[in-house]
Amino acid sequence: MLVDVVRRVVVAGGGLGMLLLATQVQAGGPNEICLTYANGQFEPKEPTVPADAPLTIRVKNMEGKAIEFESETLKIEKVIAANSEAILNVRAMKSGRYEFYNDFNEKARGFVNVQ
């Protein structure tokens, strides 16, 4: 009986391991963009992603002070500490051009192009 319990835990744990592996494989895929903020600007300024799929945005702040990544159209607002990064999850979006900016330096702007 104890062996059956251990087998169930191993099988469940194996399934979880596969789930975690699948999640890691998806990261960096077509629905993830990496933005770097340095020298008062975002790069790339206009990344393109597919429409109708959830999106992950990884923002790396290379500056010595915090930024506030904001987008009214993407419905995101996140303060990112100096020399750190944040991962933001966005709902599936229709085709369009979605603006983002640093609320602490509104000259630093970009767009996510969804096609």
C-alpha cells in the first residue's frame, strides 16, 4: 500500500516536472518579448508578436534608478527597480499597435505590434 502511494507521488511529480519543462520551453518563444531599458530608451522600440495569444513581456532595467513600465492599452503598470528585471503577463490581444512608456521619463516610448 505504501508503495502505491509512493508510485502516485512519483507519477504526479513526474507530470509536474513535464509541466515545468513545457513552461520553460515556451519562454522565449514567439509570444515572449524582451525589452531592455538603457540610456533612457527601450530596445527594441517596436517588437512584433502574433495576435490572439497571451504575451509575456520581460523588461530589463539597466539603469541606476527605477522605471515605471506603463501601457494604458495593454493595461500594465509596473515599477521596476534599478538594475533588475520584471516579467509581465498580458492577455491575448487583437491585431493592433499598443504603446508602452516609462512613466518616469515619458520620452522613452515604444509600441508592441500585434499581427
